[in-house]
Amino acid sequence: MISIRPSRPTDDERALEIWASAVDATHDFLSPEDRLAIGKEVAGFLPGTPMTVAVDASDRALGFMIVDDGSIEALFVDAACHGQGVGKALIEHAIQALGAHRLEVNEQNARARGFYRRMAFAEIGRKEVDGQGRPYPLILMELRS
């Protein structure tokens, strides 16, 4: 059973593990240099950031997301839990409880784009570079009404 709860300071280390697991499983388009640089950036800002966490019956974090002002800013699920409903539980919570209705996803991450389409998001635009100006285009998606 998957439960959703706000993050706690004790979740920070596990969130970094989840991020690394998810990125290593789904972001093979990143150069090794960019993967390392982005990992350092995430390690610098993720601890202490308010997150929403999906946990199992023993309260072990399986995935997390960051939602701000109606936008899903980040959503990562431990690679070992992909396809088990963790991401779906997080998205449903984001929409129903947090009012999320938009997100950006790496264009090269076809699996995530398909997942978001299945969760009722539609592609509405494209950015040529990511938020740090790296050559990883982003697809803008919005919840279909």
C-alpha cells in the first residue's frame, strides 16, 4: 500500500537516493559531466526543500515530488518501484490535493512523457534548453480539462 505524506527532515537522504536511482534509470541522454553537475546541484538544494513523499507500509520513501504554485517542479520514483503505481499516486495527489495542473519534462525522457500523457497531461509547448541553459529541451504539459 502506498501512502502520501509531507516530507520530513529525515527523508532528505532517501530523496537524494531516489533522485539518483530515477535519473540513472531514465536520463541516459545526460552527458556524464552534466549528470555529475546536476547531481551536485540537487544535493545542494533538495535537503530541506518541502516535498510530498510516497511511502510504503513501513514508511520507507519510494518517490517524491515538489509542487509549487500549481506546477509539478519535480517527480522522481525509485527505479526499483517503476511501474508499481508510485508515480500515479503522487500525480493524483498533486492534482486533487495540491491543485497541480502543469509541468515540464525532458523531451528525451519518452517514458515520462508517456506517463504524463496517460495521467491526462497534454503537451502545450517546448523550451530549447533546460532551466540551467543546458541543451536538454523541455516539453511543457498541462492538465486536460
